[in-house]
Amino acid sequence: MSTVLGSIWWLVVALGVLVTFHEFGHFWVARRCGVKVLRFSVGFGKPLWTHHGKDGTEYVLAAIPLGGYVRMLDEREDEVPAHLLPQAFNRKPVLQRIAIVAAGPVANLVLAFALLWAMLVIGRPDFAPVVGSASAIAAQAGLHAGDQVLAIGDRATPTWSELVMALSVDALDRQPVVMQIRHTDGSTVQRTLPLQNLPTSVDELHALTAIGLVPRHLLVPALVGKVRQASPAWGVLAEGDRITAIDAHPVASFEDIAPLVAKLGQRGGPGMIEVERDGERLALEMTPASMPGNDGQAHWILGITNAAPTAPPHDAVLRLGPLAAVPAAVRETGYQAKQIVNMVARAVSGRVSVQNTVSGPITIARAANDFAARGPAWFLNFLALLSVSLALINLLPIPVLDGGHLLYYLIELTIRRPLGERAMAVGQYLGLAMIAGLMGLAFYNDILHLVS
């Protein structure tokens, strides 16, 4: 399946699941409150499939899978026969109307919990939170290659993904954070990462790079690719050799080779290059050569390139038993909700760019395809995050959204009478304008990301 078709397919699947659960929340509570539901629609536009249930509800699958709705009996929309007035939504007590409207976002939060529980039980393949190399702020904090990050602040980091999520959030606030570290000798220490030293010019997308942490699984293996003719390595090293040490200094990745070769060249004379070849360990004598680079400066070289890197295998799994996964899924649902709320607050205050916090269907579709390609557990994790986002977006106090209706009903509870039709109409127009603005911003960001 091509990337475009895959993105469209997984977007439809994701929105179909989330919208169905959201609208089912409204539907289920409305029925329990005695409200007659006229239509339950997943999608907008022309109906592709219709079924008339024995309960009098018309169930519809529509052509545009970017939302859905539950249409209830309401005197404000249609003329209601006298014998059906008790089943009209607008005739119900305000607390019941609040429950019906709030049921959609609540259903999405319940769905997020269920998805996260399933993800934890299935097991999400990942990478161990082991440092490959440390520079900049990470080096200032005393982190070294081989260190395993056990926790950042009060959040455990069993995998590298948890580390990235926690660290990216803390980096936005530019506050020092305490890290729990396990050294290669097994000892456990605390290190304070001075995130307040991050340059103000570094945005949220580049904060992790500026911190200077490179994971072990992203290090390029020190495998020899091509050997340049007439170079020091010609006739000595062979394609596929794994370099393990240079002049008695261990080599963990291809990035370690250049500075060690430079030290050997500056020292003068030959040095021993230790390699693994066909299961054997060899020590080969070699003298680096000084040659001008693309920058016009002289560089000490061996005359080798790295072999094409392959995707590293996962070396960690985030998995819990069915019972242990229940409180963990509850905590993760709350954590995701808290971070989304904080991110919106940061965007409103200008601490993060709205270009990186408001995404449209194109970005969501590409992300859905990417997570689906990683496996079912990753896709469940993605759906859970989307479900939490959908719940919180719908709770924004914007007329047209569930949060706007809840605002109306809370005002009604306060003043002990419904808002006037004129005030509600003005609110609806304002809400439509705000939604149109958000959609325009989302599509603009989508296009901007595609172009960049």
C-alpha cells in the first residue's frame, strides 16, 4: 500500500473509531435519559449506508469521515407532536442535558483508557533508554555513554519513547530536571539536567537535539563500508570489518572514529586498529594520512566510509499484565490529558509555536500511517492520544462544540433560566467563526509542514 493510500486508510480507521465512540456516548446517555434519538451518523454528507432500527433511530454511515453527530428530538429544530414532547431534548432537566452533552468527551476518555490498557497488555516494542553519546547540556549534567535513564522527575522511563516524551515536555519550561541514572557498573545516581541553559532560540522540535542526548540505538555501527584506494586502510581493512578500538581507545560507533584518528595522527607514528572480522579479533597497524577536506582544512583519515546502516532491532518492550495494566492505563490517560492541556496553555501564552501544536487531517493521516506501520501496539497508543485530544478539544468552551453547550447549561443553572435565543445565536456564529479559524490554521500548518 502506498504512503498516500495508507495515510488515507488509517485516517479513516482512526476517525471512524474515535467518532463512533464519541457519538455513542451521547447516544447511550440520551437514551437512558428518555430522549428520542432520530439519527446516529458516523460521518457527514451523503449517506452511504442507512439502517432504521426498531428503536426508531436511523443509523447512517456517511461519505465524509471527518466527524459525526447524534440528532435528537428537539423543539428548537423541528415541530414535535404533543405525545412526544416528554422525549424532546430541550424538555429535559438541565442536569440531564449536561450529562448527555458531557457523555461524548467522557466516552473518548474511557476509550483512551481501554486502548492504553490493550497496548500495555499486548506489549509495545521499543528501545532501551540507554545513552549512546552525551554532549552539550547532557555532558554538563554528567551523563556518559552507556548510562541508562530510569526516571525523569517523577515519571519512570522504561523505554526511550517515555524518556523523549518526558524530556521534551520539561524542555519547554526551561526548568532544571532531576534524572535517575544507572551507570554501566550498576550504581544508581541522580543527575540534574540544567534545561534552563537551553538557548531561547531553540524551539520545541529541536530541544532534544540541543540537549545533546543521542540514544544508543541511533549510533551508526563502526562497520567499514568502502575502502579508498591508496589510503592508509587500503589492503589493511576490508568491507564489513567492525572497528572495536583505535590506539587502545574503545570505539562504540562510527562517530567515534574521526576524533580518535585525529589524536593518533597528531601523536605521530603508527597505531593499532583493532577489528572484528568473520568472528576473529585482529590488531592491525596503521598510520593515518593528512588530507584536505571539503572545508579546505587538513584532516587525519584512514580512508574508509561507513557501511549503510540498517534499522536497529528493538531491545525493550513496554508490557504489563492485565491487572497491573489497569492503574497504569489510568495514570497514562491522566498524564496525556494533563500534557495536552499544558501544551494548549503554552501555545496561548506564546511559549510554544502554534505551528507545532495545531495539526490538521494531513498531519494526522501521515502520523496514523507511520504508527500503524510500527505495529498494533503503537497504533493503539496513537489512537489513545487522539481520543484524549478529541475529548479535550470538544470540552473547549466554544459554542458549536460540546464545551460551548456545557457553558450554556452552566449559565442556565446559575441564572435559573435558559439563555435567550438571540444570545445563543450570537454564540453559535462566534463559535463557527472560531472553528473555521482553527481549521484554517490546521490546514495552513499541514501545508507548511509538507512544503518544509
